[in-house]
Amino acid sequence: MNSSEIKKLLISSLDSDADTIEVSGKLQEEGISYNFSKSFGDKVIDRIFSAGVTVIREVEFVKNLNFAFYRIALTGVAAIVVLLISIFLMEGSISFNSFLGLSDSYDESIVCLLTGN
Amino acid sequence: MIKESYNVTDDIELIKASLDGDKKAFGQIVTRYQKMVARTVKGMLGDSVFAEDVGQEVFIKLYYSLSEFRGEAKLSTYIQRIAVNLTLNEIKKRKKFFSMFAQKGNNEMYEFEVADHNTEERREASEIVNKALLAMDPKFRIIVTMRMLQGYSTKETAEILNMPLGTVLSRLSRAQEQLKNILEKL
């Protein structure tokens, strides 16, 4: 089969009434077949019945942990930015005091509060 | 004919033996269905290094979910569903990874090796199929893979992909349009 015949076959295979079994058979005759390596089965069995799977699961866990960390870190940064913007809008500046919510307090009043005098 | 039909009773016996820890029984399941899984995974991902790993993951996931298999669907359908889900997940992962480093199209994401073929014509045919498939949108590619490489009917495709028949039919016609455009450029 030349390339234009292959292309026609591929397009016609997507007709709703196409004989899909015939198309897939023809493609296989043209050498379009897929398979895994010869040791595929052994590798699968080894991975299942050896400690390999535990290692893979641990790696998966670390990957998921990393993914979760990035999501949490990004959310945290976004929350801090929103907080700073809201402080700036309410207080008109981003000082340390306004960040801590102490903009209306004097140092003396805090000392009084702490010492009770 | 591509679509294999296996004895359902055999499958159930093999599953029971596998659940009892019989390595050989599970090995037989792997041998029986690995070509089917290869067509789905390699059809979707190309003949790439990831494809073999995803193929292994399919059978590992199957092993750990064998106890959940109730026998309502055929084992082949159950395995196909796992293969489709893991393959689509892999595509999403790769897409995310590649989009972080470079703006590349899907068809440039995978390097694929064309298996040894006897003639130049066969090599060309294989290249056309692989390139066309990889250039397609994954949601269309999966439907094309199921029909073209696996030989499933529209109804069987809908059952495996857990989609209404109407959705499969509409995607089929859109996939055909996309495939025509891709093949014109090849």
C-alpha cells in the first residue's frame, strides 16, 4: 500500500459505518503493529512481586508531597499579597505596625497593657 | 483481525489464582493482554520510552485492583479502561512538563522510534500513522486508537471510554476532519 492509499484507509476508518476490524487488520498487514519489549512481562512481575513497588510508591508519595507543597506555598504567597494590599488600602501605608494591627496603639499603652501599671 | 476474544471463564480462573498470589497466573494475564495494551498506549504516546513504563503501570494497577473486579464487564474492557486513563494522565503530565520549558505542539513532544520493517513502503506507512496520531488532539486520538488500531466498534468504544454513544459519534466526525487536515500536510 502506498502512502495515499494508507491515508485514504485511515480517513475511511473513521466513517461511522466503517468495518473497524477489517481496517485494523489491514493496518497490521502493513506492518503497523505495536508491542512491548520481550522482557515486558518479567519486568511487570518483578515490579509487583519485589520491593520495587514500595520504592515506586515512595517516589510517588514524594512527588505528590512536592506538588502539594508548591500548591500550598503559592496559595500562601497569594494570601500574603492580598493581605498587604488590603492593609495598604485601609491604612494608607504598609508599616510593621499596621501589619501587626498596632497602628492606633502607642508604645506606652502596650507597656501599660503588659505590666498592668 | 486485531480484536482478540478470550475465554471469559479462563480470565476469571486466572484472576482467582492471581488473587491467591499465583505469579504465573498473573503472568498469563500479562502475556494475554500486553499486545492490546501496547496498541492503546503506544498508539496514544508514540513508540516512546514512556510508553513501556505506562504499560507496566497498567498491569501493576490491574494487579492491585483485581479484588475490585466484579466480572460485570469483560477483563479486556476493564484493562482497556485502566490503559486509557493512565495514558491520558501521562499526556496531561507531559503536556504540563513541556509547557513549563518550551512552547511545543503535541506532535513534537515525543520522540518515536519506528520499528524495523521489511520495506520502505511499510516504514512510510508506519510513520504516517504515528505522526498523524501524535498530531491529533488527545480526545480525538483516543477514539481513533480504539477504532483504527484496536478494531472496536463505536458502541464498544463508547463502553470502554464510558461515554454516551452520541458523544463518540460526534467526536468521530470531528476527528475525521482533523485527521484529513493533518494527513494533507504529511
